[in-house]
Amino acid sequence: MTEDGLVDALTGVVRGASRDGEVSVRDLVRLSGGASRETWSFDAVHPGGVVEPLILRRDPPGAVRLAPGGMGLEARVLAAAGRAGVPVPGILAASDDTGVLGSAFIVMARLEGETIPRRILRDDAYAEARAGLAAQCGTVLARLHRLDPAEVPGLQVQDQVVQYREALDLLGEPHPAFELAFRWLEANRPQPGRTTVVHGDFRNGNLIVGPDGLRAVLDWELVHAGDPLEDLGWLCVKAWRFGVDLPVGGFGTHDQLIGAYEAESGAVVDRDALRWWEALGTLKWGVMCIMQATTHRSGAVRSVELAAIGRRVCENEWDLLQLLPAPWGGRP
């Protein structure tokens, strides 16, 4: 679909959702963020010159999907999360019908704020936001984890170790550090916790942050049902610290995150189990990096960004060896 064709198709989507026959679409711009889905910014102009800032997210054709469910599931969970008090963009329209915009899509509100981790972690404008961001994340995750998975039809329960073991086997690449990590994870599984809605990719880079703090949680494409500690462990993975030596997203401490989570949820966080989930998150990201590179190398989606992500596999191997306790890894 050409860009002009996308504008015409988007106009039809917005008109159908707003029931406003005079609406027009302008300033459609492809944004650089997002390796697995396309993100476009545009304005819908309503009668009287009222401008509605919007975002289009859609699947690129031929991309490797990391999780089932589609845009319809993502829209349902966004609505449920919003009702639970999680800050999310409002949804205007969503469809898994590839005949509308060329692929499955969501059209949502465009919110002001920053998503680039380097700026969030280093710019003076976000100094006050950084001070409270880990606690805000703990509170928001506790609200999300209060959701009954039955409220979001279509969620799947996933055994993350089995899922990524199978994914690595299918990729057919030898990675001894990952093999070691799989063995440690299997030998040290924590007791099963409660089953909740899990965001699946809650981290620095998928948060909209303003000088006042957290404004919205983005990128729900990996949502599923599972152990809530998965989300907390993922937020603590070293890759999401972006070079800053603070364990929670590069902006906070475990005590800040866990304290706020426990205060909001009433649940006690097992810190040993949290470390297990952090290790699994590091392993998952390593496997995902291979998957992203494979998507590029196969020609399914030619992307410098996907190729660059593939070069980060070795970082995760090193991080795992440092994270696993002796005699499995490098930390006693």
C-alpha cells in the first residue's frame, strides 16, 4: 500500500470510528521507534478545525510474530488496563483484518512525553521524574496484576522456559551460555505464583514519561497470562538500564520498585524468585535478538535496526554469566 493509499484508508477508519463524514487525515509520518511493528503519527482534522493527534501501529507484512493474539487482543487489554488504573492511550479503532490497512492495526491517541531511554535517564528535564519512576512502575504493575485474566478473552498462559527453549532450538544456532542458563532455570524454578495479566514487555523504552513522571504504558503486543513477577523481573533486565548503574530500568532501585508494588498490591515479593525472573528475562531477550536478526537475514523484513539488534546477542550471554550464581556463572 502506498503512503497516499494509507492516508485514504486511514481516513475511512477514522471517519467510521468518529461517525464524522468530514474528517480528514494529514501529516502522516513514519516514526523510527519499534522494531517489530510500524508506528505512524498523524492528525485527524474534524469540522471546525478541531485536531485530534493520533498514532497508527500496524504489523509489517512478513514479520515474525513473538506472541499470538493480534491487535484485537491488544486493544481489549488496553481497555481493561485503563479501567484498572493503568495509564494507557485511548483506542479509537483496532482490527486484525489485513484488508483495511494492509495489515492488522490499532489507531490510538497520541500522548505528549518522552520514550527514548537516553533522554529519560540523562536529561535534566526528567530529573524529578526519575526520582519517583521506579515506585510509579511498582504501583502501576500492581494495578495491572489485579486484573482477572478472564476479563481479557484470548489471553494464553505461557511456560516461558519451554517457549524460548523451543524458539532457540528452531533457530538452530549454538549458544553455550544460553544452554547453561536454561539448565539453571529448570533446576531452580520458584514455586508457582498467582496467575495474572502480564504485560510481557514492561520496560524503559515502552513508557511515556514527562517531567511529572509516568504518563502511559505502551507496546502491549506480548501480553499474556502468567506469573506477575515476570513483569518485575523484565523491568530489571540489564539491557533496559541503557548504561546507567541502577537495577530498575536505569532509574531506580529494587527497594523502590518492590516497596511500591507491595504497598499497592498487598502481596509480598520473593526476591529470590525475582532474580530467577530477571535471569529468564535476560535469556529471553537474547533469544529475541536472534529472532530479530533472523527476520532481517531471511529477507522477510529488511531492517538495519533488526540487524543491529542481532549484534547484541553476545551482550546477553555475558549478562547471564554474571547474573547466574556460582558455580553456574560469575557471581558468588
